[in-house]
Amino acid sequence: MRLATFDDWARAHHGIVTPHSTGLSRSSWYRAIAAGTFIQVHPNVARLPGAAITPEQRMIAGVLAVGPDAIASHRSAARLWGIPRADDEPVDIITARNGTETRLDGVVIHHPTDRRRLVPQRRYNIACTNILRTLLDLGAVDPDGVTEAVGHTIAAGLASLGALRTAVLEHSQRGRSGIGPLRVAIDTWSIDDRPADSLLEATMRRLVTEHRLAAVEFHPMIEGYEVDFRVIGTPVLLECDGWTHHGHDRLGFERDRVRDADLLAAGWIVVRFSYRAVVTTPSRTADRIRRAVEQWASTPAPDAT
């Protein structure tokens, strides 16, 4: 392999090389390892000295070491799809080969009987499972992380709630791990069969149900604005202010205040709640909602336009 071609290949593969990519014979490969020209990561897989050691480098090294049908999966695929994961997690790989592989340091090799949705995708030039299969498999190794992963998936536009529900139905079978956590996550992020904008809104919806508050409508259009919740039969509107969305966005803060002024002028009552109030003091938040509803229950709500 010409030097320029070799360098391009190494850069595209996160500093990882193989005997095939270098064009070296087996004996020359071993001499290069012994001389420190390459640093062995797994059998027949090495990295270039000076190449940054990253989670992505460990993933591609594992995929290349396992074989041509190997793809990154589970926690590794989640990271490749942009879902926050710890840097020191083991590399998860799915392969169809059921032989006895050499144990690879830091690599977990999976041989699932469920072979659906395993057409490889490429993220950062690494073969991996698609986002739906990734979420299904993630629940098998990190059930607590699936809800956050689904939130990221919806927010990033990687998959819809409908696609997630379809995946659950298609893969549901006896003994299939990962289905339960994904079902729970879908329920968490669904409000009236629509995706919640944030986990805070889903938490608010549960609060309303658990404290037996008056029924609410999710994301109605009021006076030309889409609001978080309307307490049905009253002029009370409930808005959830997450710190990330509102606290650091000056323009968003100003837009919220203009919208509140317009709604108040039209006869609506806007009650805002912070993330801390909804999550850490749900009973107090429920009392505030109940008092607002009781105060205005006898006042007809203006017509929504």
C-alpha cells in the first residue's frame, strides 16, 4: 500500500491499522509490532504511536478484531448515535459468528438470536447498529439508561415515537431482553400519544395524575401560541421551565415574557414552574396548581383562538 493511501486509511480509521491495510506480510507485521512501529491493541489490530486513544478508536479496533461481519452495538452504538455515555465503558459488538473467539480486552461480544435490524450503519466510519436496534439492545445491558437515550433520539430527530413502538412490536418475543426498558421509556416520553418536549413535561403530566388534579390538555394552541398544558375548563395554563432551555437562553426568556403578557391580556392565567419545583417538591407544586384552579374555576375560560 502506498504511504499516502496508508496514511489516509489510518486517519479514516481513528489511527487503527491491520495487516491488510498496511500491506505487510505476517512476519513483517510482527516485526513492526516488536519494533514499536505499531502498538498492538488486539490480535492483527494495532494503533499508530501518537494516535489519540478514544472510545471510537477502541470501538473500531474491536470491530476489526472480531471480523468482517462485526458491528458496534448496545452501549457503543448508543455513543456513536450521540447519546451521552461514559468514556470508559466496554466496547459492545454483535457478530453472527458463533465460534470461540479470542477474548479481547475491554470488548463484550454478543451473539443475539434476534437477527432483525442488523444491516450495518456507519457512524464516524464505524459499522454499528441502527438507532432502533441500538435502543432495543441498550435495555439489555443498561436498562436505566434507556429513558435518557430515547429522549435524545426524539429530540435529535433520529426516530419518532411511532417508529419506536413499531420496533418494540416487531422484536417482542419470549426471552427478548431490552424490550421492557424501551416500553417504559416510550411511555415516559409520550403524552397523549405525542412526544414530550422534555422529561420535565412528562414528569408534570405524572404529577397531575398522581395528585388527582383537574384534567389537562397537552400542547394546545392558545391565542396563536403553543403552551405546555391547559387545565381543561379553566383559564389556567401551566408552563414548565427547564433550566437548560430557559435559564441560559436570553432570547427565549424574553420571548416567554412577551407570550405571557399576550396571554394575560387575553384573559388567561399563566402559572410557571421550574424543574426543581416539579421534580423535588411535587406536592407543593400540586397545591399551587390546585389553588390556581380553585381560584378561577368559576371564571369561564376565554375561547381558544
